[in-house]
Amino acid sequence: MPIRRLPPVLIDRIAAGEVVERPAAVVKELTENALDAGARAVEVVIDGGGRRLVRVADDGAGMGPDDLALAVERHATSKLDGEDLLAISTLGFRGEALPSIGAVARLAITSRPRGAPSAFEIRVEGGVVSPPRPAALAQGTRVEVRDLFYATPARLKFLKSDRAEAAAAADVVRRLALARPDVAFTLVLDDRAPVTFPARAGDADGRAARIADVLGAEAGANVIPVEGMREGVLLEGLAGLPTFSKANSLSQFLFVNGRPVRDKLLMGAVRAAYADLLPSDRHPVLALFFTLDPREVDVNVHPAKTEVRFRDGGNVRALIVRTLKDALAARAPRTAATIADRLVALARPEPSGAAPAQPGFGAGRQAAYAAPFGRPAGGYDWRASPALPLGGTPEDAPAGAAAPVPAPLALPSADARAFAGAPEAGDLDLPLGAARAQLHETYILAQTREGLVLVDQHAAHERLVYERLKAALARDGVARQGLLIPAVVELDAAEAGLILERAAELSALGLDIEPFGPGAVLVRAVPALLGDCDAARLVRDLAEHAGEWDDALPLERRLLHVAATMACHGSVRAGRRLKVEEMNALLREMEATPNAGECNHGRPTFVTLSLRDVEKLFARR
């Protein structure tokens, strides 16, 4: 068959396949054009999931008849001053969007520049262009796309349902609204009521308000500001608390020089920053804005312009990990505000005609709370012995550390327990307050000036032990404690092989193992920080998870993965009765430890209830 030139209309339809994949791509291209035109208000209307209609109207600069005619020609654009593709400061620049849309749909563009006597309209249907003609429009530009893919009906078969396509288009608008909080957005989906995002300030407060507009008030209340700079790259934005996470990454918004992107390098760095704080199947909520010299990033990677390439990707990755880790570690002990709301909702009694039966306190029934305690005579200086194992004795303290000197505790009678041992006023002003009771030998109840705090003693101590292991590993390695009688641990032969392959890595964390015949290992030493742990149980748990340790991860990340498991074994267990000084020591160390709001499995370590929350429980509010 001889070689021939393709007709221009067919060329446009082929090229359109790269730019216009679905209705959401149309919304993206048209909205970005509006922002590049200097719009302060943008309205997006979607009908039939975008198949029937996509309309984007703005109050931007507008176009005259000559510019309208050029706008629908391929590779005609006002956004490149010269030929330098490395100095791109606009969202669009390729000059492909409008002709691509016009090649596969019915396109109408009506525009009026500022100060022009009248508006003009141009139409493109299936690649056929009509000349501009006078029209009615106050100012700005209105673009209507009807019957998307009518000229290429095979593409319609690949679209999802109207609801799914509308959701994808709405996500595009939300991302652009977060990118430009200074612009007002209105979104109309089918026959639903319009959703409006009012214009906000362009600073950190404006971004926080916009994220609350877009993602809801819960998200706005559970993010913290982040800011960092490294070798010419500025990172600003908002990062969600680890205890406020999602099942997917759709609530992660990343912007490079104002451009929304979905970049693997950036998302991988976010995962690394939250690795110690979230389970592997949970994702943080965040909006991060990167500002750098346009010549240091290539946005001309794909026609969709959602991928970028950095000249120094390692620098950007290090900036993300360090900035997020520092911001999350520096925050005061805090968990998601929504946890208290959920607790109040769960605890609110259901309406009932009969009064609930009152529990008795006869023989054989244990009270639901332990006796509240007062402050021990002489006080307790938790800072003097931060490494004292909880539940230990003064002899357990390291050399040179001051041991607590509690006075003998005389438990009050049962009917006086609720009123004894009021904490000192200064303790109530501390972030986690003063310990008042231990509930079911699992939870610590503390009183603050504004309410109360309920602490999961195992989850909290697990985080403390984990942070100690990390600090020891970074400083000079983890001290080991030799076993007087080495422990022999019987394992499945495959598991024994896997864990013995990691013997060197485990040794760096203070766990010394060696082979001991088929399917068994010998444990000679354990990390000293774990105290009197069950060595056999620890090794069995590590063996079960050895297959999950990814060789692609750096050694440090693999070591910390193992350290997380060790921390769990070295922590105070549920069901362990604690003394008052132990509970208060735990609270104080939580206040001084990074990321103490969640354990290394991502579970919250405490819940804060304000007096207002307590009043809700009893229908006082």
C-alpha cells in the first residue's frame, strides 16, 4: 500500500486521543485556560457526566475575533513568549486543547475582551471551523462543549457511568480550586445545587480555609501547616494528622509551581514521611505546594501535563521527607479532633422508656475504675529518669538516673474514692494533664484544665519505646542485653531460613541470633531497651513477618520496620496495673516524645474530651 498524507481532520482526531481522554480532561484544559487568562471567578457546569455538556465560564481577559480564530488552530498559543520550553510559567502551553476538543465534539467559544464593544463566538464541530460572528456576553470567556466524542463514537464505549465521569470532573475542579484559593469557583453537576468555593487569601490561612471548603470542616480541623526549603526548592502547605487518614490517596493534593500533578516521586516521598505513623493501607490528607525555578522542572512530559520531571529529584524527595517529619514530630501531642466526636456519638445513650439498671458493687464484682491517686510526697521528676522501664524499681534505673520516691499509697474506702487525691493545679495545665485512674488495667484516665484525656497505655508506650530505639540506632547503635541462658526457638524451616538471612540487620538492633539445628534458632541477646521481654515470642513474631521486609527499601527503613515490631513486644501490655508515678511518667514522656499521638501502627494513643464533649454525653448541650 502506498504511503499517503492523512487528512487534517483525521490528524486532529488522532491527536485528540492523547489530550482528551474523558470529560474530566476537557474540564481540566478549559479551567486551566480560564486561570491563565487571569480569571478571578470560574463557573464549571457538567451535564450527563460531561458527555452532553461541559461549560466553563470566566471573567478573565477575553479574546477578540482574530484571537478566537487562532485559538482553535493546533499549536497556536499566547502562553509562550519565545521558544524556551524550560521557562514555562503558565498551566497551558502546548496549544492543543481547543483544537483537540473541537475535533471530537461540538465546541462553541464566546468571548469579549475588557473594554471591547461586543463579544464574538466561534464554533467547531467535528473539526470543521465556522468563522467568528457577533454574540452576547458581558465580559470574559464562555466555552461550551456538547456531545463529546460524537465524531469518534468508539471512544464513548470506554467511558464509565455518568456518575463516575462527573466525580472525576469534580475532582479536577477541586484540585484547581486548592491550587488557586484566591479564585472563586462554582461547580454545577447535572441538576444538583451549585457548590461554591469563595475566594480566599493566598497565604497559609487562605489555604487552610480552602481545604476546609473543598474537603470539609473535618479536614480543615485536622491539618497542620508545613514549610521548608532546600537548595532553591520551597515547600509550603498543610499536612494531615496521622490519626486523620483515608483509605486511598485521592485526598493528597500536590502542586508544582501552581500546577496540580500526580507524580510518583512526590507521592513516594509522602509515603516515606508517614511510614512510621500510618498503617500501609492508610493514606494522609495533605496539600503541598512546591515553588522552584521553572528550568529545574520539566512539565512537558505528557500532553495531560500531570507528570513532571525534576532536575534534582533526590533534593525534592529529601525536602518532602524532612519537612513533613519535622512538622509532625514538632507538633504538640494531638490526635484527630473527629475521634472525640465519634466517641461522643458512640457513648450517647439511646432513648428508652425504662431507666437502665444500676450496676452493683457486691462481692465478686470489680469496680470499673481504679482508685484515683494524689501526687506522691516529694513529687516525681520524670525528666530525671526518662529511660526508667515502666513498672520497674529504683534498682532498674540506669546509672546516674534519679529514681521516683513515692510515698506509701493508702487506698481510700470505696465510697470516698471518687473524691480523693486531687491533682496539683499545675499538672492540670499540662497537655495531657494528671493521672486520676487506671481503667480496666488498660486505659489511663487523666484530668486537664479543660476536660479529660483517655490514654491507651500499650499504644502510648509502644510509640515511646519505638522512638527510643530509633534514637539509639541513630546515635551509637542499640545496646544489647545478653541472656544468662540462651533461648532456643523452634520455627518452621522456611521461617527459620528467612530470619537467619536477616541476622546481621537484627544484630544492628541488638537482637543476636544464630542457627541451632534444622528449623531452630538460638537467641543470645535482646535489645536492652525492651527490658524483660519474651525472647521466643519476639523471634516468632519477627519470623512470621520476615517475608514482608522489602529488599528494595534502604537498610535504615528495614531496620525501623523491625524496630516497630520490637517496640510492640517491649511495651506495657494491656492488663498491666500501673502505679500513679508510672502513669504520670508515661504522660510526661508522651508530651516530650515526637509523634506521641499515635503508635507506630497508626492507632491513636489517646483521646481528648473537652468539658463541652462531656456535657454532650449527658445531653447538657
